[in-house]
Amino acid sequence: MNPSWYDLLGVEPGASEPEIRSAWRSAIADLDPSDRRFRVLNGAAEVLLDPEQRAAYDAQLAAEDVGAEPDGAVGFETGASAPSSTSGGGRVVRVVPGWALVVAGVVAALVVGTCTLLAVTAPSDASIAAATRDAQSTAERAIVPILSYNAAHLDEDQLAAEAYMTADYKKDYAKLFQVIKDNAPQTKTVVTAEVIASGIVRSGDDRVSVLVFVNRPTTNKQIKEPVVYKDQVTVTMQRVGSSWLVDDLVTSPAGG
């Protein structure tokens, strides 16, 4: 069996909310917010500490058990969404098979594979072409404040990032950013995102997926010279009125 979010946090499937919260806090206690494991552990806690998301995730695990092959391989329903993926037309449902984000190389390959398969499809008319360009441009602008923060002024950084988000994604982001607020002041972490390149994964009138390649020079109280993390970020842009806003975001290391 592939590891689940429960396995990742070291708790039983029947664990109480306090037990899950305690395990999560212990797991991230010694991690820098820029650490890849930090993001994955937060994703696990986000699902398991939300009753609705946890119930959906438990149902997903049960479905995987039913679909398991005799040799131990696990099947899964493609209709369920990952913690940072969107379900068509609705609010984000953050349910994930345990392997999907735990094995970072698989995630990176998945994003690259998606980009290769879907590629840049030429829009069928000028309006979609224009919408796609606008969404891509906004995604490039938005990703900088969303992935950047400075321990010295976190409130201002959060407000700057949330200006580019839909109401639904803003709620999800606030939960994760609270963890940064709980840790960054002690580690004195500073992250500055830099957009290297971008391309269209999927285009449409009101919803566009953009793949953005980002460098994140990062320092903290122990590391004075910036360490550059290279990420590929799939950004789902949603048209809201006359504006394009970020409705979902999936980050994985570039090149695995």
C-alpha cells in the first residue's frame, strides 16, 4: 500500500482532531517553512483537520482498498481531486491519494506530463486567445507575492498575495499562511519568488491553467546566503467579473 496522509503524520485513521494536530505540530517543529516536507505535512494536516475534507478522503481510501489489485497495487478514482487541484466548476475538494504529494518526483513528473499531453492548444477564436494571454500575464504577476514572504512583515505580505485570489482559494491560503506566521518569525525566513518562464496548460473563456517556472531565493537566520529553490507551479486562473484571479495552485520541485 502507498502511504496515506495518516501514515505521513504517524497517526491512526481513527485519530481524534487533537491527536492529529499534535502530530502535525511535532512533525513540522524542526522544519524550515521552505522545506519541501513542510509543505507536504501542511497538506496532510489541512485535509485531516477539516471534517468535510477528511470524510471525503476516508471515502477515497476506502475506494482504493476496494480497487486494490491482488499483487498489492492500489487503484484510485480519477474523479477525486488532490489537495491542490480543482474539481470542475466547483469549489476545491482537497482529497488526495497518499502517494500523490508524498513522492515529490512523481508529482513533478505528473505536472510535466500534463503540460506535455495538453500542451498549448490554439484557441478557436480571438476572444479565447485574448483571455488566455490576460490570464497568463496575471498568473505571472500573482505568483510573486503568493510565493514570497518576509518574516519582518507577514501581514502585509498576506494582504498583497490575497489581492490576486478568489474568495475560495483565499480561505485555503489563509490556513497555510497561518502556519508560516507561526514559524517564520522564529526562523527569520525570507522568500523572494522570481518568475523564469510560463506556458499555457489549458485555455478557455473563464478558466485557464498556467504552468509557471519559479526560482525562490531563500534565507533564514542560519542561512545568510540565498539558497535558490526551483519550482514549477500550476496555477488555475478563474475569471471573476472583468478580472482574472488565482483559484488553485500546485507547487512541485522543477525537475523532481
